[in-house]
Amino acid sequence: MSVPVKAQERPARALPEPELVSLIDDPHGPYADSPAGWWDQYGGALDMRSGVVCLPGPVHPPSPFHPDECPHCVQLQENP
């Protein structure tokens, strides 16, 4: 027969308030030491390990492709 163990109350530790940090602004994040490039004028940064460009905000740069050459642009023109 087993005896139930009485739950011990642990003292609550106060955690610091969470702080929102942008990945682009994190000095230890993947976008730290981003090289200069076209993304700078939009406030973005390049992750050197993956090659992914992060652009903040709802505004993104225009497509570098001519609208007739970009499959996504052609699809948007056909189905607005």
C-alpha cells in the first residue's frame, strides 16, 4: 500500500516582465551583423545562415520582376 505524498507549496519566484524584442534588433539573433543590401532602405535585415530577408511592417518592396514574368503577379492580375 502506498501513502499519498502531500504536495509541498513552493515559494513563488517573481519573474521579470516580458520584453518584446524584434528579431532584427536582437544583437544575438539571426539578423545580427546583417550586411548592407537592398533590404536596408526598407528597414530589413539578412539572416546570413539561411539567406532569408526579414522586412518589418506591412509595407514590402515592389517585386523586382516584370509583372508578366512573375507567376504570382500574373495570378493576381487574372484573379483580383
